Amino acid sequence: MMPAAAAAAAAGCTDMLVADLTELPAGSVSWKKVCSVPPGSPLSSEGISLLHTPELNLLVAFGGYNGKYHNAVSVYKLPGYEQHVRSPVKQQKQQQQRNPATPQQQKQQDEHLQQQQLEAQEAAAAAGNGSHPRQNGGVPMTQGQEKNLLRDLALAREQLKRDLAAARQELELVAGAADAAKEEAAVQINMLSRQLAAVQAQAAAAEKAAQDSRQLLSAEQAKTLKLEAQLQAGVTAN
């Protein structure tokens, strides 16, 4: 499932709400409260943007206006994310159970993870005023918590990339099917148009033939009446 993008409900709202945008094709979405912030906090600003990653249960807040514009990026780690079926912890355990890593593979995975953590740290530093991620209630994280959070963010980013690639592939398939259906419909419409034109031509010819028959019948009726009048005049004269 693709992550759900969400936005704060209103200006000065202390409740952080998210909505799963994958429900949009159904015509409506449902909002879910994931955390609260103190009144007056930059996170209760008007127009703040939120990004909720369900499989990690992370909430990323950025932007907004509350007397002044805010460029800080804050990351909230919500409780219970380990229970999600796609949480990194469960996925790693399942992967290890299915395919135990060799020492060489484990070393490569560790190096890749370290590189992802470094990139995540650089991205977090460049995203706003350089503030550290904070947990619920604005309490600063410890170094270990930050390290775990950055690791989870790096894993989530990779998952997002895979989800995005799958969504693009699915969209291309749908677009291809739509194009094929459009071409087939155009062929059917063209064929039906030709058939309609032929039927209209036949109807016009039949109408002309009927008109000619009516005119001929009228002429014959006139001749018959004239002959009857002549015969009647002859009988009277005799």
C-alpha cells in the first residue's frame, strides 16, 4: 500500500490527522487522528503538511504559518508501528527466516544501511533549520533513537521507491489497455457509421420507389374515373 499523504485539518489545529489517499477512487476518504501537539506549537500552524508512513507509523511535518512561516521538518515516531505487517523489523525477520544472509551478504547489507543513514542525515539537515527530529510532545531523541529512526526512514524510502515503481508500471498497463480499448471503439464506431449510411441510403431508395408507386396509382385511378364517366355518358345518350 502506498503511504498516505495528509494535511492538518485547520489553522491552529492541535490534532494531527491523516487520510489514506488510495481510497479516493471510492469517492471519499476517512481521516484518522495519529497524534496531538500543544497549542501554539509550530506544528499547529495553518497549512502545515504531513506525510504519514503507515508501515513505520512515522509522521513527518513541515511548512505551515502561525504568525510566521516555518521551514523546520519534524519527525514523530508513533507507538505501535512494530505491529504493522510491513514494518522493517518484521520484514527483516521474515527475510532472514526465508533466506539467511551469508557473512559477505551481511557485510554488504550493513554497508548499504550505513550509506542510507548518512544520506538520510544529510537530507534531514538540508530540509529545514537543522533541528533534530523530535518524538511526541517535542522531547528530543537520544542518539540511539535518532540512529534507529534514520535507519527506519532509509528503509521506508527504499520501500517507497519500490511502491512508486510498481504504481508507475501499473499505470502504464492501465494506460496501454485504455489506448487499445479506444482504438477498438474507433474501429467499431467507423463500421457502425458505414452500416448506418448504407441503411439510410436503402431507406431513401425505398421511399422514392414508394412515392413513384403512389404517383402511378393516382394516375391509373384518374384514368379509371375518366373511362367510367365516358361510359356513363354513352349509356345516358342511348
